[in-house]
Amino acid sequence: MTMAPDALWYVVQTQVNAEAKAARNLIRQGFEIYLPRYLKRRSHARKIDKVAAPLFPRYMFVQMDIATQRWRSVQSTYGVSNLVQNGSDPAAVAAQVIHALKAREDASGYVTLDQRAKFAIGDKVRVLAGVFAENLGLFDGMADRDRIAILLELLGRKVRVSLEADLVAAA
């Protein structure tokens, strides 16, 4: 569906885990939606796989012309919690934000995220979970695309350990 040139993008907050339901119902009402998703690494039972997940959990974008469309119906759509507003009017999102997100999509339609390290070599880090939980170490670089290497003090010496990047935070 092509929208009028006056149509802007707005933010919709969905109910918990109801992004797909809200998207279906908004499309059924004639609204154009954008639900940016990415491939999230999931670890379960010693198996790591990737699953599609919303880039902004509980949020999506809806395009509408508030002068001509019944935008208040968005508020009562199944799966929608509310329309983010600025006072009594919906809060518009700059078109550049949507274009920038869409520009980062791969051929499958998933937003690609930066895989760069969040730390500099030698930064102090803390392991958040797993076998080495609550241990402090030093960032030692990227082990591969999704894992980082840290130096941990174990048994009186520094040992290089490779961990998933999301298991480590700045200390």
C-alpha cells in the first residue's frame, strides 16, 4: 500500500510479545507498518542458533496521515498497548530514522548490527553469567565474529578465555 506524501511515521507500543499480532491487525486496518527485526543469538541446551527478534521489543512504527486517517483506532487495535504521543497528538518520527534502519537491512530483511568490540584492549570487564560469572578480567580482543577474548586470573596465572560478547560488561 502506498501512502500519501503527507503520511509520517509514528511509534506504536505493543503488548508484551505481541508485535506480530499488532502488525497483522494494523495492516488489516490499512496502515503501513515497519517492524525492524534482527537475528538474535539464542543459546539453549548447549545449542546456539539464531532467531528473528524485534530490534525494539514492544515497539514498531506505523505510517499514517493523521489529517485523513482515523489514527485513534490504532489505540484500540488488538496487540497494541498505545500510540506514543506528544501531548494529545501522536509523536512523529523523522523519516531519516526509518530510512537509516531500512538501509541497514540485509537481503533477508533483517537489520544488521555492528559487530565491533565495545571495549579497548586492556579494559577491565566483568563476566555476567556462565561458569566464570562475577569474575573480573581484561579485554584481549575479538575471538571471532560473535565472541570476545578476555584474560582471567585463574590459579595464579592469566588465562585467555573466549566468551559470547553479551556475557561480558564493563567493570
